Amino acid sequence: MKAQMSINNVFELANEKKEKVLIIYMTAGFPDLDRCFEMIREAESGGADIIELGIPFSDPVADGPTIQYSSQIAIEQGATLSCILERLENALIKVPVVIMTYLNPLLSIGRSELFKRLVLSRVSGLIIPDLPVEMAADWPVAAKENNLDLIMLAAPTSPPERLQEITLKSQGFIYCVSVAGTTGTRQQLDENLPVFLRQVRSMTNKSIVAGFGISTPDHISTLKPYADGFIVGSRIINAIRNNENIKNVVAGFKAATRRKKNVSCDA
Amino acid sequence: MKYCQPDEKGKYGEYGGRYVPETLMAALHELESKYNMLKKDTNFNNELKEHLRDYAGRPTPLYYCRRLTELCKGAKIFLKREDLLHTGAHKMNNSIAQVLIARNMGKKRVIAETGAGQHGVATATACSLLGIECVIYMGSADIKRQHVNVQRMDLLGAQVIEVASGSRTLKDAINEAIRDWVTNVNETYYCIGSVVGPHPYPMMVRDFQSIIGIETRSQFMEQFGRLPDLLIACVGGGSNAIGMFYPFIDQAVRMIGVEGGGAGLDSGKHAASLCLGRIGCLHGAMTYLLQDANGQVLPTHSVSAGLDYPAVGPEHAYLKDTKRIEYTFATDQEALEAFRTLSRYEGIIPALESAHAVAQAMKSSQNMKREQAIIVNLSGRGDKDLDIIAGEL
């Protein structure tokens, strides 16, 4: 089987092609266990560079109504961390897959078992929104030992000393939360977002990704000078709910990462 | 060795901590340093003391239940009458203190979650007192069963937001309050009502509720010149229990925490997280949690909305493991019987939450000597529960 690219390779390649990395979020098990993987394949063919697969949790405090809804449906459909990892083993997804879930389902499976299973399922990274940097203890080291990137979140409310620590410890990329708030589609981006992204940029050579509230290709066009990649989540869940063509929706976002105007000047 | 918890990371052994989205971390650090400053501040402490005395009605009495003791034919049963505190429950001790902190931090808006509605009412009251905007999150199942408290919050000028997600109870109200806080963190103060959530909340709420145990200790010592033999309190999140127990933690006094046993522990319909949960992470803390094999939080049941919660304060988890405190449960039926017994024999209508502790006291008393003394923390009054009682008894 052809080896997947690492997350770092994806960013390097995009950089060579003078485009940004598009990360598409899906809730595992939404709208059901089978169709979720069909949607992933559609997203891939639409141009997704990385898939962020959310394992549903009963109490997703960092998520807005859209992902709360998809999580609830996915749990009802029987999506568990274990069964999703099992399906991933044979899913033949070509782009890197990053698992996003809350700490509790991970604790439940146990950490050594978790890492073993993630490797077996060819998962590239892990995002845990309720594991802030000082509580992470030896998670980053343990992840590294298993060739997994533990991706940490930086928030607009993080003071500089926290941002230093986060950029130092985060692997793969820095997940910049673009708004003080939960996930969900928004009409407008926070006007202070470029300042925040520039601040993070000044602290690290690692790739910077903006997520939370990225809802239109225009948002990506606007933010292109300030980040190396973008995560689109709730907009995709809504598209699935509305029976939109996922390949086309994703392709629309991907095109925005390629457009010539606003090409990164300080990347 | 003197008891000294939590550590500097807010951990009680392996429990507690601060497992929340990054967006909130700065606010938690700010709150922690503000609290550490204010707790040594004379003006803050004087103002708090004054409000607790003149407004809330502290100290509350320690009352000997003569007829209930006669009925049990065992150890003497005393009640610490937190039900007599303004707004009808111990919650006021914490709400006044936290809303004072909010004012000190210059916050314009206070949010809180509520289960039975007592913490919501107490916070709405404290906000009226200090002139701060107040928003209360409450599960739709709880709004229905504790609607009197919803009316009270409304009268007090608070906005009550119905939470219709998940199990529609306390757990979901906390989820929604956290989401509000993540979104409005700069101008908003989150007033958590129990010893749950991320550090420093479990420590701070414990400290504010410890007035219960401190008063109890001096009242009992003054009257009898010794310490009581057994302390009993109900445990949902566990704030009234820790408030009663903590000042006695280094003394040779037995303590029992009573969880909501619902329809019984084998029924699957209960809220006994310490009795049957396993370690997990919810609402920012590592603690005992009722969850399925995949780490999804399980729905709970208790006749009392205030105990209907799948997790528990992290310090209780630690005190269970260290065996300093015993934890047991009372079923809905036992609580309802105790509710009726206390009403009939002592003329005191307890909150259904507190009735769980009364049920255990009646059991314990029968196995103890007559010269021994049990103190029950009667954490709240039962007016709010009359509709539920009418349906159940």
C-alpha cells in the first residue's frame, strides 16, 4: 500500500504549489457509518488535503449546534472510537487523517491501546480540544513515539506566554481558533483575526491553520496571507444535511486556496 | 499529616485539573489569581461576611431532632439548617461570594447553570443585590419539574435560557453555560454552583461553602464540648457535602456522602457516580463519571434534580479513593420516605436532595449508641418539590 504523506509533507507540497492546505472536517458516523466514508471520498476528490475526522462525544462543549447535532446523530448510528478506527483500517483514504475528539472517549480506550489502534488505522494526528498544553503532560512525547502529531489549539484569548508554549509543543500544525466561541458557521470573520494569526506566525516556523467559523471560500481568500491552511467543518456538516454535492462544495473551497490574488506574501 | 489539596495544578491526586478549551484557559488563570488575592483581602472578606450575616441570615441554627431521634431509637440526629438561609438553600454562600468576585473583576454579566434551580435562584438573587446582569441555563426537564424556581428567577430579573440538548438536565445546562462562556469570556463571569468544573472552581466553591462546617463545629463544640461522631450530606456535584466535611477533614469524625440512588443501583436509573462510575473527564475535571464502555456519558436519573448529575466534584473522587469519606446512596423511595418523615416528625420540609441525607441518618442512627451524635447537612428546603411529591407519594 502506498504510504500516506505526513502532515508536514502536505504543507510542504502546498507551499511548492503556492496554495493553501484545505482540511475538511467530518463527524464520523454522520449521516451514518457507511455514508460518512462516501462523503470522505467525495471530499478527497473535491480537493481536501487532510481529513479531520471527529469522533462524536456526548458532551461536546467546544462545538456549536451544527456539530452537536451531527455528533448526536453519529452516536445514535453507533459510531464509537473503536468501530471508526476499525473501518479506517480498510477505508483506503489517500490523504492524511487527523482524529478530533474530546479527552473522555480517548481515556476510555486507554492510551497505549489508543496509540496502537491509531497507528494500525494509519491516522496521522490527533486534536483534543479539552486537553490544553499544561494538562497534556507526556501526551506530545507519547504521540511522537508513535509517529503521531498531537495538534494543539491556540486561541485569540491566549496570552503570549501560552502561545509560546503551544507553538513549541504542537506538532503537525498550530490550530488557530479564529474566534472566541464554539465551532459553527458565521457570516463574518473576527476583524482581529489577521492580527492574531500574525502574532502566532511571529513565534514559530510551524504551519498555521485557521479553524472555527470558516464558512465561505471568501473567508479563505481574505485570510490567505495569514495562514498556511484552513479547516472547514460546520459548513460541510450543513452541506451533508442539505444533500448538497460535497465534492463541489469542497472544490469551491479548494479553488479559494489556489486563486492567484492575495497570494501569500509573508508565508 | 495535614490535609492539603489541591496541588498547584488544581489536582486532587489524579482528579480535578483544568481540561477545557484553550479559549478559557487565560480566564481560569485570571480567576485563580484574583481569588487568591481576594481571599486575603480584608475589605472583600468583611463585605462577604456582612452580606452573609445581614442579607443571607448566617449563622444558621444547629437543631436537635428530638422526635426523629426517638423514632430511630439510636444516635441523636442534629440538622444544620442551611434550608433557613435566604433563598432556601446553601447555594447562597457561594453565589454571593462569586458575584462579589465578578464585581471585583469588573464583569458586567454573570452566567450560571442550575439543576434544581436553587443555584440559579441564589445567583439571580446575588446579582439583584449587586446590580449585575444575570443569565441562567437550565435543562428543559428541570424547568418542568422545578418550575417554581423558574418563576422566582424570572421575578428576580434573571434571564432563564432553556437547554433542550442531551438529557435536558444539569449536565447539559453546564455544557451550554461553558459554550456561552467560551463565546463571551471577556465580559462574562461564570458562576459555577458546585464543586465541579475546572480549577479553581472546585477549590473556590469548597472554600465558600466551608462556612457550613466551620459554624457547625463551633456550635456543636460550644454545646457539647466535643466533636460530633458522624456527618452526613447528600452529594450531587457535592458542594454542600464538602462545605460540611472540609473543616472536619483532619479530625477523627466519620463522614458519609449520599448519592442519588434513583430506582436502585441495578436499575441503571440512578446518579451514583462515586458508587458506580469510573474515572473520566467531564466539564473540565478528571473525576468519577457514569459512562458507557466507549466513554459516552450516560443518562442519569434521580427524583431530585440537584443530584441528577453523571459526574461529581473531583475532591470527592479523591476522598473516596483515600477512604477518608464513605459514599453510599439513597433510592428515590427512601428519600421520599425521609421527606415525609422529617415533615411529620419535626415540622421541617426538606429539599428532596437533602432528604437523601436524612434517609441515611435514620439508617445510621439505628446502628449507633444513644450518646452518639449525627449531624445532617439539611442543605435546602422542600417547597420547590411539592409538585414532585404530589406525583410520587
